[in-house]
Amino acid sequence: MFAKVSGLKVGTLTHNIGDCHIYDRHIPLIKQLLEAKPMDVTPKLIIHNDTDNFYDFKVEDFEIVGYDYNKDIKLGKIPVAE
């Protein structure tokens, strides 16, 4: 999206996270994720909107093709804040 509206070529977007943490209640969920067998998937994001205005994008403008996730991991709803 950023590349499209800025006239740039698609590449790598590097984002630095300044405050990343795991709450005690998330540790069992994180262990499940770390113990899971890695999957070799390369999904593609297709944008069905030729706009050059970032704020004109809508959810229905996007399609993810080739996405597969490990269905053996049953995390359920992960609590974020209480």
C-alpha cells in the first residue's frame, strides 16, 4: 500500500517495534507457537484498487492468495489487555 500510493517499487518494509512484550498469561500460547512445525508458505497480497490516495483503500480491496496456517495449533482468542 505504501509503495503503491508513493509511486515506489514494492520491496521490503522494515518496521521497528519499540515496546514488545509477552504477558505471563501468554507464555503457554507462545510455547505452542515456538514448538510448532514450521510451514513453507509464501502468500501474496493482491490489491484490487488503483488509487493513489492511501485513505481510499477499503478492506474489500485486498485478497490474500496462497496463505495457509498450521491448523494443528489451537490458540483460540488471545487476550490482549484486561
